[in-house]
Amino acid sequence: MPLEISAKTILNKKKKPDEWFLDDYTLNPYSGCSFNCLYCYIRGSKYGIHMEEKLAVKTNAAELLEKQLRNLAKKNKYGVIVLASATDPYLQIEKEMGLTRRLLEVILKYRFPLHVITKSDLVMRDFDLLHKIDESAILPPNLQGKTKRGLFITFSFSTLDDKVAKIFEPGATPPSVRLQILEQTSTAGFHCGVSMMPVLPFISDTEEQMDNMLTAFSKAGAKYVFPASLTLFGEGPADSKTLMFRAVEKHYPDLYERYKKLFPGDFRAAGYYQAELSAKTNRLLKKHGIKNRIV
Ligand code: SF4
């Protein structure tokens, strides 16, 4: 059984929403993430190497959300809620817990717009509620006139290769399945797209691979794609830099030195790499006619 915790607050207000994610508010039903991506920015000693062991359910999440959204709606402080920013809202455990589904019911009741970010096929279970949120959400002033949609669904990919994904994001739904779910999400009429965060240096970032990925995303109905470079933090045993370097050394020994040079100290990749990646992604997005923003 997972750990159970009682959260003090459930909805976090962002000072300045990100241009990609449009996150006025963030909402995380679980603490930690059993998808266990090695590159995950939440990694560190708090969650350990095997994050599923420390996964915790915020048992009072729906009650807290009800209280917070009721207050915000009264003050007319509508804004996009990002579900989720520090876990996946559709972990395996969600099948039994139904916690994300209960949160969606509250979001629908108070008519807040929503941006779901996931690597999971389980999102399809909630298409009924997600359609209703899409139709009834009240948009904040900064989005009025730019879109009529009240819901966005973004699928995260770092690769389209299931074997590569098994190394770097071992607990997540395989990308081949994720791609099918993206297509079904688009066919169901949702405004959906892709977060390529991160693209894996020298593994999934060649011009040809990214071109193939964008072809697949476009074919599956993605309306937007936002690609970004890998970031790696920390030197501790459970930190993303340690885990990624170890995995590269084991599975891609030829790339190990290149990775070390790419991340000499900073959490960001070297400037030349970021500039090349940015030029490449802009070129390819233009070629495929895909936007790099939701609105
Ligand atoms: S799915 Fe997202 S939150 Fe979960 S481990 Fe992967 S990157 Fe982190």
C-alpha cells in the first residue's frame, strides 16, 4: 500500500505563468512519481533512487481543492490549473485510488480551465469529465480572445523508441502506446500536443530522429510541440545527474565522456548544444507547420 499523507495546501499559485505550460496554478495529487524517470527534476534524497517506494497519496486533496477553488471562484480569480507539475496524474495507482478523477469533478464544478500533462494511457478513462471541463471552463483575461478551449492535454516524450524509454523512464507507459493515445485524444476532439522535455542528447536529438518524431506527432494530431534540452541536477546518489550518467555509462558507454563534457558543472547543457538544439527545433517545427505554443 502507498503512504498516505495529509496535505496543508493543494493548489499552488504561480507568480508568473510559463509561456509553454500556461500554469496559473499547479496541482499534484501524489507526492513523488512511480514513473521513475531518471532525468526527473524532482529527484533527490527526498524521494530516493526508486521513487515508487516513497510515493504518497494526498488523501485530503479533493476536500482542500474544493475549499481553495470555491474561494478563488468567488473572487473571480480564474486561471489555468496544471495537473500535474511534480508527479504524473495518471500513475498506475490512480486506477485504484481515483484521486485525480475526484479532483477533475471539483475542477468541473468550479469551472476552472485545465492543462493535463501526462505520460500515461489512463487519461482516456476520464475523457467524459475532460470534455465537460473543456466546454464549461471560464478563461482568465490573458487567454480570452486567444482560445475558446478550456482544456489542453499534453503528452510528454523524450524518445519514440520503447527500448530507450525503458532505460530512462522505466515506469511510464511505453512511447509507442503513448503515441496511439495521443492520436485517440486528438480524434476525440481535444486540443492536444507534445512536450519533448527533455530531448536526450546524442540519443534522441539527431535531425533525423527529431524529424521522425515530429512527423509521428503531427500525424497523430498534435497541435503544438515544445521541445527542450535536458537539465541535470545534483551529485547525490538519487539525483538526476548521477542516475543519468550511470545509465549512459552502462547502456551507451561511447557517449559517457560526451555527456560529462556536456554537463561540466552547471545543471544546464553547454551553451553551444542548447543553441544548436534550439536552431534545429525551430527549423523542424517550421517544416512541419507545428506551433511551439498552446495558444
Ligand atoms: S513522469 Fe514526470 S514527474 Fe514522473 S518521474 Fe517522469 S518526469 Fe518526473
